[in-house]
Amino acid sequence: MNGRLILVVGNSCSGKDSIISGVKDLLPGVMVAKRFITRAPSSFESNHFVSFEDFDSLLKQGEFFLNWSSYGLNYGVSNEVLSLLRNGKNVLVNVSRNIIPLARELYHNTLVVFIKAPTSVIIKRIKSRAREDDYTVKARINRALSSQDCDYADFIIDNSGELSMAVNQLYDILKKL
């Protein structure tokens, strides 16, 4: 039996990586896909940092199951995810909402979880992480202001309170799979 691909989506700073990290500790059988990103990882996310040149090389070699660009960065999810799925593992991956239709086309057993947080909280988090230039900060804030929903979501997690509450919401969803 094939595993389920669980796409975790939401605005920048909605808490996607923190929630994924929290649930990973509660459900050791759930796999978390590491993304290749043309940005060094922060303390809140775990990814493979690659240069733009290396990313392009990996892309040309067909190493990515999914890939997209956002805010001047490139993101990729390795084909290794497909092996995990074929071996019956459920795999969580933080992706852009823009990639959902393609992901569902490529892998039909896909579930989408949208992480929703109040715009005021998202804006505060974006400004406080101080890892981007003013232009990118404004772009992320503008997207948060105009994009508080996800039509593709199978589940919506409210991350307006304590992180543990949002982690428990995702845990409850995954336990039923």
C-alpha cells in the first residue's frame, strides 16, 4: 500500500515548520521530507542548503519530485520522497500553495493541510526573523494580507494560540490516516 503525501501549506511565518517538527516527535513513523533551498536553514527549519548553481544542476539532472520558486529563492523536494511513499510511508512536506495542483497530478494520494494564523501574528513574525531585505519582507506581508485561505485544503489548522494546540491538531489528523 502506498503512503500518503501530506502537503503542509500556509503563509510565511504561519508556523508550518514548527508544527511539523512538533508532530514528528509525537509520530516517529511519519517521515518529513527535507527541502533543497537556495537559503541557509534557520533554527526553525531543516533543509539542504544549495547554491543557485547547484540547484539548477540538480533540476537539470531530474533530482526533484517537486520544485518551485518563491520570493527569489528556489525550492525542491527530492525524488527520494517517491520511494518512501511507495514503501507505505506517510510523508510530510512544507510546500508552496502554488505547487498543490501539480503535486496532486503527480501523486494522487495527496492530502493538503493549511496552517492558518492571524495576519497580525504573521506580520510580527516576518518582521522579527530579520533574514530578508525590505522588499521581500513587504512581499511576504502583502501575500499574507491578501491570501488567508487555501481552496485546496483538506484540513485547516488554527495556529492562533499555543503551538502545542496546533501540533495536536496535526497529530489528530495524521493518527487517522
